Amino acid sequence: MSHTCSRTHGSVIRRSLDAEQGLSLVELMVAMAVGLVVVLIATTIYMEGLRNFGFRISQSENLGNSRYALGTLENEFTKAGYRRDPTQAMEKAFPADDAAHPNSCRFTAGQAIYAIDTSTLCIRYQPRDNNEKDCAGSSAGVAGLKAYEAPPAPALGAGLFVEKYFLSQGALACQAGSQATAKKEVADGVRGVFFEFGVGKGTDSLAERRVEEFKTGTPAADDAIRSLRYAILLASSTERVTGGMSSSACTRWEAVGGARTSCDTSKGQLYQLASGSLTLRNLMP
């Protein structure tokens, strides 16, 4: 009887020891390997989703900036040559400047737009009414005039606006004629602008006004700009979003005449090219 009890007690002890042994080293390593694989997959999915999200956001940013920039160019440049009295001679509405304005723009008689270079334009126009402001918020100075009445002596602050449009620190900027250094950003995310100019000869009000040719370089002094073609290069503000993918934007930008230095893909920014055209209705028949 005693012998039987001893064997039973020994079996219980062995079963207890077997139950307390736990995981082996092989089992632990397998579990860790499986866990690491799961973590790696989850991390990869998360990082890919994050990169894709950044790519889509950059696309939306470039698309929004391109629409705004193209709209700004059209809205602002169509003002060039506007006269309150459409029967007034261009030479009288836009007299020659004796000296350059503080923003460095200087016009000849009858001239309402000219190019400093292929990415910088100066324009001038008469205000529609006294509520209209230039890009610096300056007053028109025509409060005493009736509708469609021409200023007696057009000048800055007395019935005439002068504006310069150019690139400044990754944005399209405007500098009013009364401003020597101050500028206003009118479209963000713009890395390059290239203008092609539709020109004709003669600025006389009675001369035939038409586009005779397009020039990709800066027009000559006797060329009257009648229309514009333009290409805009935009870049996202976020870097490292391309994931090493190649883009034809820089190649196409260079093909239309833009400077290669404006497009730097080493930072992984997303680039986009937009283009448009505009006939300067105030300078055509």
C-alpha cells in the first residue's frame, strides 16, 4: 500500500515539473521572428501610406497654386492699357516717364506694357474708379472725376497705376510704382515663369494693331506687346515626397524655354508645369 502511494506521488511531481517548463529557446526565437515580420509589414504599410498622403497633398498644393497663378496673370495683365475714356489717345493717356519709378519701371509715350526680361513685366493702366487700388493698396486719386472721364494729367496717385510683376523667393510678386523695396506676393509656390511675347509694330492710336510674330526673347524697344504666352513652374513646399520617382516636368520646363536652374529634383519636391495665353484686349483693335 505504501509503495503504491509513493509511485502516485512521484507521478504528480513529474507532471507538475512538466507543466512549469514554459517556452523553449527555439519557440521564443520563432515567436520573435514572427512578431518582427508583422511589425515590419505594418511599418511598411504605414510609411507607404504616409508617403502617398504627402504626394497627394503636394499634388493638390501645386494644382491650387497653378490655378491661382494663372488666374492672377490673366486678371492683372488684362488691365494693361486700360483707359477710363476709350477714345483718348494712348500717347495722352500714357505719357512718357521722365525718370524711372521707384519700382524701376519706366515707360515710353503710349506704352502700357513692356518686358524687363522673359520673367519680369511692367504694366500701367488707369483705374476703373476711385475704389480700385493697386497691388500695394494705393489710392487711384480720381475721386473728382465722373465715370469714363479721363484724368487731365495722368500720373501716379492722379489717375494712373504702375505695377511690376516678377519672381521673388519662390513666389510671383507685384511691386507698385510708388514702392522702392516693398512687394506683395500674389501667387505662392511659383519657381519659374517664362513669357513668350506676341508683338506688333507701332503704338500710335491710329496705327493698325495686330500680332505680327511671337518672340521668346526680350522684345525690342520698338516692339509693342499685344499678347502673351506663358509657362509656370510650380514646386511643392514639402520635400522628399517623390519617393525616387522620375518626372518629366523639368524636361518640359526646359523645352519651353525655362531656366534649368529653376528645377532642382535633388530635394524630392513635386514639380508641375502649367501654361496659358492671353490677348491684351486694351492694346488690340
